[in-house]
Amino acid sequence: MRVKPLDLIIILAAAAAVAFSAVVAYGRGSGALQVDISGADGEWIYPLSADREIRVAGPLGDTVVEIRGKSVRIADSPCPNKTCVAAGAISEPDQWIACLPNRVFVRIVGTGKEEKVDAGVY
């Protein structure tokens, strides 16, 4: 059986789609760990290495997110059950905490490995 030009184009397009999907799925986080916070007013990114307290506005009031000791937690929230507060702190990539009633989502992104530039890169 002979491979026709259109067959070859389809095979190459499928291989490119698989390669692109792998890069998107496995290459999203890089460098130092960061805290990605989403709320009703927007999205913010903070380094996990710097201690701070952030107030995130939501429909029920302010949710207090605390970054301390290279971990992050929801310290206080106006939601009725406070499940997000009871969840505790997270410190690893791809972990997350959500306060669903107040529409606040906190996750850690990155690989935790600092990228170093070698001498051959300009």
C-alpha cells in the first residue's frame, strides 16, 4: 500500500496536535512556585516564598488568603460552613483550595525548580 500525499499531511497534522497537547499539559508550570488567586474582581499571582495576607472580595464579603512559610491557606471567609478554612494549608504544585459560596479559588502553580540559564544561551 502506497502512502498518498494527503495521508502524509494528515499523519503530520495528528503528530503535531499530539506534541502540542503534550507541551500544553506538561509544560504549563515552570520556575518558582506561585499562588494563583481567582475572585469575583479578577485574578492575581503572588510568589509562594513571600509572606503576605490578601483580601479577596466575593459576593458574600472578603475572603482572607494567607501566604506564610511557603504554604497558603484561606484564613477566614464569610461563607456559612467554612469548609475552605478547615481545608488547611497547601504547599505543592497543582494543589488547590476553593471557597465556592464566595467564588474564591486558590491554587499553586509552577514546578518548584528554579530555571537556570546555561552559558550557551544569550
